[in-house]
Amino acid sequence: MSARPLVLVVSPGDETYRGYCLEQVAAAYDVVLLTGAEPSWEKPFIVDHEVADLTDPAALLAGGQALAERQELAGVVTWDEWNLVPTARLALALGLPSNSVEVMRACRNKGTARTLFARHGVPSAASMRARTLLEAGLATTTLGFPAVIKPAAFAGSIGVIRVDHPEELPAAFAFASQGANRSREDTGVLVEEYLDGPEFSVECVTHRGKTTAVAVTRKHLGPAPYFDETGHTVDATDPLLTQVAPAAAAAVRALGITDGVQHVELRLVDGQPRLIEVNARIGGDMIGHLVRLATGINLPKAAADLACGRTPDLTPSQRGAAGIRMLYPDASGTLTARHINLPFTAHTPWLRQVQWIREIGEQLLLPPDGDLFTARAGFYIVTGRNTAEVTERLDTAADEITVTTRADR
């Protein structure tokens, strides 16, 4: 029998973007898995599992309880945005440490979060709910243009669009509504004030109500009016961290979060932080991996520590930088070629990873017809001493990688 604590991971995600999370947790804990499909790549990292329909709250709860009957669990954790609320419900049922279900619901619902930000004096964006196109139009008369229309409870910038003029409103409302209809929790749409400024996220760890901002991520977005993220950079010595950390901690506190890892998104408007949202899990797009490459801080292990009632180690062990760039085609169509200069990769140690996620012959769809799940062909990761060097290396590597599509008739 292992002497290591046993943690239940709900919904490990896909190997490409979330494999590092499971691997890093399994280095410190024995892991049992609650998943929607029979494990494949996860097998080396787990000691037991249950397969359940994770879209069915009752089935998820039953699967977790079945594991708890066989195993002595110390905690339960997820980094899956869609399962934050059910995982909190499961932890409560099993008597394991967790934020409350109500707190997780507030994190999942942008309208609720805006209300709590306002109540606690956290600078955010003015926001109004719109059930119809008429209500959206009325909201813009109050909020003005440009405005942002978004699903109340979704993620990945899906359904989020900027509107600069009234005549753009019908198509934008339809786009946001289509995204909102994919939510399992709230199919509402919000009309919000546009925050004009550079976008960042703050990677936070909260333990017993005290939030530590461990890194700031500088975000890079695709062309307007959409908000698709095209890349991220993390620098252990980024001076912006001390400027935005208090606002991020205030937002976490306003939502009532007491423990866990948070990915807090904000913009700087006239040099002042304004909150977009708090995601109560490790950031996507390999951000947790970038944090470890740049600082040495292990966010997946910290998430498991907190789920098991332990104090995480947040001591930085290195002072570098790392960046990721997503590979998008110039136009939607069938992927006909994907290529990287192999001699370049063989002689470039700072190019840490090149990952293809689409095969030749598959269709790539950019917004508005597609989203980040349908548009990306892959990504690559580089490291360096600071943000400037990482940015230069991202640009250098871009010249060695090609993605070609053929327009579909």
C-alpha cells in the first residue's frame, strides 16, 4: 500500500492541454479518476477510476461516491471549467475540503460575479442582462459603444464579441446567443461596457482566505471583434505583478473563495486594473505549464494540496520567462499542410515544445463560423530570460512553422 495521500481528479481533460496537470499531481499523490470515457493516456498516472456521464450531476455524484467507497480519499479537485460546480457538490457530499457550491456558481456566472464585484468595490465593467435583441439595444443606450456581448456562463472566449455600431448588434447578439445556448447552467446573454486596454491574467493561489498572486500572464488576442487568445507570456520578474495583484486578490475575496487556484482575467484601463472574470481553476492554454517554466511554481500540485487541506509550496525556484503561441490558419478551410523546419528544432533548445492538434484533411474554422476548438492547428512553447527575449523567440520560431489551408467550396 502507498503511503501517499489519495486525491480524486474529476475530468482530467485532454492530454494535449491538460496532461501536464495530471502528471504533476501524480508525482506527489496517488490519483483516482472520475472521467467521461475509459482512461487511455491517463493510465500511468492513476490507481483507480470510474467512468460516468459527467454532464449528468447525479451520475457524477454516484461515480465519485463509488470511488470513495473503495478508496480513502484525502481530497477532490478539478481543473475543468464545466465541472467546477458538480465537483464542489461532490466534495460536500464526501465531507472533503472545498469551496461551497454557491461560490462556484458565482465564479461560473459572469452576471453574478459582476454584482459581487460591485458590492465589494472591485473595479469591473458595467453589465446588463439581455434576454432579447430589443433588451440588448436598450442596454447599449445606457452603456454606449463600443460594447461587449457575451454568454453569461461559458468560457474560452466563445460567443464573446465587440460591437462598435448599432447596425452590428443583431449579428453580434445572435453570435453571443449561439455560444450561450451551449451552457449547461445559464443560457443568458450579457451586454457589457468595453474595457479599452491591454489584457492580462493573474495566476493566484488562495489558502484559508489569503490569496497569493504567483504570476501575471500577458495575453495576445486575435483580430477584433472577437476575443480569441493567440498566445500568452509569463515572466517571473514582470513588474506588472505587484500592480495587479491587489485587484486580483480583491476579486477572489469578493466571490467568497477560500481555497484553490484561480485564473483571474483583467484589463488595464488608463493604467488601472478592471476585472473581467475569476476562473476558479488553473488557466487553460498551458498557462500553468508556463508558470512552472518561468517560476518553478507547480500550480497543479498546489491545487491538489489545497483540495487535501494542505499548505502549498509557493516558493519560486527560478527567474525566467516562457511563452506560447497558437497556430491559426490565415483563412478557414481544409488543412492541407503543416510543417516545421526540423533542423531548426533540433538546434534550438529554447523551443520547448511544438504540438500539432489537427491532422491533414481536417477542417479549420475561424470565427464567426468557428471558435478556438475548431480554429487552432497547434501551438508551440519557448523559454527565455525575460519577456522581450521570449517575444523575439516566438517571432523567430513563427518563421519556421507553416499552416496551410484550402478554402472549402
